[in-house]
Amino acid sequence: MSSAITDRFTADHHRCDHLLAESERRLAAGDWPAAGEATVGLVAALERHFAVEEATLFPELAQVFRVAENPIEIMVGEHTQMRALLLDLDEAVAARDQPAALGILETLHFLIQQHNCKEEGILHPMADGALPERGTAIATRLTED
């Protein structure tokens, strides 16, 4: 069985984790220009990841494996929660509110870790099994411009 989806999406999770850690380092140091850049990079990476899942992976998986609809709905709901936190983070960084920004990143980190665990342990392997011919093409979407 191919593991292209699990492998590529997990690698992208790790990339986003590193960007979150970089944002946290820059904010903790009070380096506002670098914190702003790091936060923009984090938001863009997470939005890209969510978009590929929501526009490609999830619809294709739901089409061939109806039992995935409930887990997909949960994942999309969690994306919505994280997007709200990203908006709050943008506002806190723009206001140079270090305690708020760091608190938001801590909450975001916690949610992301729980979310990724479910995707990496359940949803992505399910997709690899249900979409063996499409896995590589779907996974490649993460790196397309």
C-alpha cells in the first residue's frame, strides 16, 4: 500500500511545527519585525495545508469512502478553530501584544498537536488505503505553487 499521503502530509505537519516554533522564538525575544515575518510564514503554511486538505484530499476521500465523512467534518471544524486563532495571532502581533501572542501560539500548538495526531494516525492512512492511485497526485498538491 502506498503511504504517499501520510508521508507528505506528515512532513508538511513537521514543517508547520517548525514555523510555529520560529514564531514563538521571535515573539519571546521581542523581535517584532522578525516575529511579524515568521507569523506571516506560519499563517501561509497552515492555510496552504488546510486548503489542500479541504479542496482535494477530503472531497476525494469522502467520495470513495463514505465512513470518512464524520472524521472529515471534525477535521474541517478544527481547521476553522485554528483559523480563528490565526486571526487573533495576527491582531496580537500587529498590536505588539507579546503575552497575548505567546498565549495564542501556545493554544494553537496544543490544538495542532491533537489535530495532527488524528490525521496522521487515522485519516491520512485511511486516505492512502482508499485512494491508492491518487495518493501521489494529491500529496504533490502540497508543494505546487
